[in-house]
Amino acid sequence: MTAVKRVGILVAIHKVGVDNALNALVTLLESWGAEILMPKEVAQRVGRPQAVDLETLRTADLLIALGGDGCVLSAARLAAPFAIPILGIRLGGFGFLAEVEASEMEMALRRLWEGDFVLDERLMLQVTHQRESSTGWSSIGLNDAILLKTPASPLPSWEVWVNDELLARYPADGVAVATPTGSTAYTLSAGGPILAPDVDALLLMPMYAHTLTLRPLVLPSQSTVQVRLLPQRRPVAGEISVDGQETHPIAPDDCVTVTAAPFRAKIVRLGGFSFFTRLRQKLRWGERQ
């Protein structure tokens, strides 16, 4: 990573204690002579008139996500296409991605300034929605792309293709494609496996399928997954959610294509906790109930 001169800040405004942490962070960065880039809602919280737009935020040397894993997910969509490293600073919560506690941020930033860190590169998803012959919507995500029926819709059937080959048609609430990073998120709660973050793969998983013959499938990261909501006698509808933060409606015969993105998210790691340590601490991995 090049020398850090311009630091962007994204904040989970709703988090408890965010104002104290944000003020401390800005004061610390200013004392070190960093140029701070903040969107309007963040700048207003610390009384700074110098707000920037998203295009300017993408010129940062480092993007700090102050809040939790959701804030890191938002930062990844902004920063990954421009190879901007992301440092997650946690304000309570679960913290698989935002590993630095707010109370430790001065130490963490000092280590970062001194070059005492590693960049953990994480696979990202590219998601496109196509209706008939036109692409109507696209997004990128660090965790997952989840296709689900709407609450009022009857149970639909889905058609899934992998690399232009039909995999299956099945009745289910939905279909998920997750990265190794996302394997500890929504798909885990639905019974999916955990993939180590450095595994170069995609996780394809039926969500609450109404059959016992389906299981999660681990695919090479070069795979192309296409999912179609099949028409039925009764009207059905669904939506696609990327990282639980961006959503778009889908109708019968729409095609959603999911591939690995041509870039990766760069997450700053300070070497304090390995992935397996976080499994033990956050998920109580291996403990007797």
C-alpha cells in the first residue's frame, strides 16, 4: 500500500457511541496531517464543512469503515473497484470483518502508518439482472447474492444453470450464491458450510428447499451461475438482495447472473486474530452446548 495521505471515512450512523468514536478518529487523523474525506452525513456529525461526494471518496489511499461488518460491506462496494484498502473499526456487534475495537484505533492506525499490517484480499461478486434482452440492474458484493420469493408469493420453483449447463429445477424459498467471506453470514444461518476466506470458490446454495435431495455446492470461482424464477399458474414474485443492503425486484423468466468480480476487496489485517480464532470466539466453534 502506498503512503497514506488521504483517508476516507464511512460511518454506521446508528451505532451506539458513534459520535465519540468519530470525533476521536478525526482528531487523531488531523493530528497526523492526513487529509480526511467524509461524505456529507459524516462531516455534519463532527461539524466539518468539507464534505465530499462519492467520486472524491474513491480517490482515498485508505477507507476507514467505522461501525461494524455492515459498514465494511458498504465500504467494499465503494473501494474494491479502485483497489482502496479498507480498515474496519468495530463499535460493538459481531465483527468478523471489522476486527479493530474503537478503543484500539490509535494503536491500529499507528501500526498501519508504520507498515505493520497485511492486506487480506477477498473475492467479490458481480451480479446482473436481465429482463428479456436488456440488463436492467447490476451490483457488486462482498458477502452474497440472495434470491428469495416475496413474503406474499406462493412457493416458487427456480431454474439454476452453471457454466451454461442446467444444474436443477427445484421448489424453494430461494437461491444463494456466496463468497467464502459470506459463508459465515446468511447462508450459515440456513445450514450452509463455512469456507475459509482464502479458498478460491463460490458457494451455491438452495435456501429452504422443499426437497431432501439438494445440498450446498462449492464451485470454482471462475464459474458463472444463472438463476431464473420460473412462471407458475399463480402469480409469483421475488427479489434479489446483495449483501443484504441493495435489493431489486425479479419477475418470472428474469435471469440473474452471478460471477466473481474482476477485482477483490483489500481488507487491512493487523495480525491479531486469525480466521480460526474468530470462529472460536464469535461462533463458539467446537464448544460443547
